[in-house]
Amino acid sequence: MNKDIYLTNNLKNKKEKFIPIHKEKIGMYVCGPTVYDNPHIGNARPLVIFDILFKVLKSKYGNNSVNYVRNITDVDDKIIKSSKENNISISELTNNIIKDFNDDCKYLNLDEPSQQPKATDHIDLMIEMISTLLEKDFAYEKNGHVYFEVNKYKDYGKLSNKKLEDLIAGSRVEVSENKKNAEDFVLWKPSTSDEPFWESPWGKGRPGWHLECSAMSKKFLGNIFDIHGGGIDLIFPHHENEIAQSRCANNTESFANYWIHNAFITMSNEKMAKSTGNILKIKDFKENIDGQVLKLALISAHYKQPLDWNEKLLKDCQNTIEKWYEVYIAIDKTITLNEDILSPLYDDLNTPGYLANLHQLYEKALKGNNNDKSLFVLACNFIGILNKTKEEWLSIKKKKLTISEDDILKKIELRNKARENKDYKEADKIRNELFDKSVLIEDKDGKTIWKLK
């Protein structure tokens, strides 16, 4: 059965059948990190969601058919501010954060994107695009600043599905005496003596944030491509501005055909953000939680729905991975996934539906043969979990033990003696002591065995 892929397209505000421009050359652009601080869990959600979309597209159209571009913004006002606050150079700051970001992606077991361009490597393309917008009278320059004139683009607000006045009223608009209109947004700004700069026809300066993505997507994907993604907070002004400047510069009727946005992660139903101080950085989980547990938590809710982050969620996902490793075996290379198993992911990346399929496959594997187990492990591997062998998983857990194996065996021996003496209170006490140290014991066939919880 040849299933179609459906995606919620925010440009049309509805779920649509995905029809690529060219099946052999699908283009997907996702806004990556601004590297001024380490990524947090909120940043991880789009990384994981669009990684799964990348996998789904490759499974449908072929491994070499998808050009997935995820940019890195390494010039920005936040970066300049952070480098000053940390008293390090901008290059040292951005290089450190890029390294940490790439490490976080490996920790989450994400496929590498086809391209990961940096903004600072493409300033010449940005200057070229600004020059085109000025020539076409969609932009104007004043005192070294260049602005896009929003009222000259008739479709502004179409992605947000709002009128211009409503968009402006609900956002923080930069106030500047250099602007003709409050809603106009910056394409180029002058730099002070202690800020990074590039030479341009308008003086020493640097590009506006919105322009960076327009220039890099054009280079790697062309004037019109299939999918543009990011967090829901990017719809306005970032993505709205990208569409405006790209369509006007390139003289096209569209920019990206499908716009996909993931919802926020919340804590106690409040958006996770630096301004609220409820930030959990990805690196903070690495010592105690395996990446696949974190990934399972991130896809436990549909990407369009807010995901409330809490300890119970993580504990449940830890227990699920633990349980699933009970049937882990090396995959039989002759086993393949059919589209029926993948069908929830084809239906607007329905990850909860796919996880329900995994639970069913697990139950079958628990009672079935090696083919059933292979199929289950392969289905888990598809989304990047159960990616470690059972031995690797157990060795990770053993490293976290706060008690040696010798001491565990001694405790078990003491417990067995207590049971022989009918001192069940002492036996329960020892069992609980071991449990507190993440050791489960089980009496089976006259013997006591132990395992890590």
C-alpha cells in the first residue's frame, strides 16, 4: 500500500497532502540555533521533530532525495551581548556553543542535516539580496541602516493569518528615527567600533537576522522549495519577514510551499523561556539521563500541541526504554518496515500514534519469535531509539551505580539469611536499601537475581 504524507501547512492553516516540487530533490529548511548560549529543552523539540520528518521523507522518497538545511546564526545582537558579559571573543563564544550544539545533536541521536551553513560565511549573498531589494524599491537606506518597506508587499501577514495592524499591535517593534514606518524591519545595520562588521555599500555593519535565512535558503535550495520549519514563535516576525523579502527579491509567487511549526514546551503550563528563568539546558541531562529517554519524552505529545515538562514524564519514558530493552536483539537484516507501521508518522508526524504502534509491537515481541523482536527494534531505530545495544545500555546504567557488585551480592546474602530466620522485616529493609540504589532483586526458581532499575 502506497501511503501519502500529510502535513499541517500553516500557510493554508490546514492539513494537506505533501506534494514535492521534485520527488528526487526535496528541499527542507529549518531555522537552527542562534549560538549565544547552550541549547535548552525548548530548542531540542524542533531538532527532534524535524529530524523525524527528515527520516520520514527519506523513507518515502529515498535517502539521497532530501536536502535538509539547518542554519547556524553566528552573528546577532544577543551574541554580541553574551560575548561582552562573558568577557570572551565572539569567535570563541560561537565556536564553543556550536561544538556543544553538535554534541547535543549526537546525544539525541539525530541524523546530520545535509547542510549546516553559518551566517558569517554568507554575508556577500546577504549584501547582494539587500542591493536587489533596494533596486526594486522594496527597501530604503538611511544613515547606514537599510529597511524593508512592509507596506510595499501586499501579502504581508498571510502566514500569520492576521492583518498588519494586528501583528504590529501584538509584538515588540523596534523604534527608530531612521524608519519610514514602525512596521519596517531591518536588513542591514551599522556596527560600532567594538562590534563585528563587514564592508558594504552602506558602510561598515552587519545583516539583520531575518535576512540571513533568506540568503542561505536561496543558496542551498533555490528561490522556491518544499518545506520551511521552526518553532511556533518564529511565525512572526521571523518567517513572515523571510517570505516578504525573499518573494520580493526573487520575484516569485511563493517561497516555501509548506510551513511547519512545533508548539512550545511548558513547565507548569508556562512557556519555557530565558525571560521566565525556567530553562533546562540539554547538557544538564547528559550525566544522569540517556539521550533516547529525552527523545522519547520530546515526542510523547503531537508536535502541534504544547508539551508540559515534568519529572513524571521523564520517569515514565525511562521505564518504557528500560522495559523495551528486555526484548532487544540485533536486527535481522532481512526485516523491513512497512508503511502500515509508519502510517502515523505519514499522518502529520503523529508521534503519539507511532509510539502506540511501538507498544503493540513490543507486546508481540514479548510473546513472539526473533522476527517479531527484530521488527520491534527496527521500528524503534527508525525514530532514533534503542540505538545502543543491550550491553551498552547496561554498561551505562552500571556506571551510575552507587554500590559495587560485590556489595550487592553481600546484601543479597544477608537478605537470604534474614528470610531463612523468618526475619522478614530485615529482609524487606535490605530490599528497599538496594532499590534506593537502583537495584531490583527478584526471587526466581529458588534463587535471588538482581538487575538495574
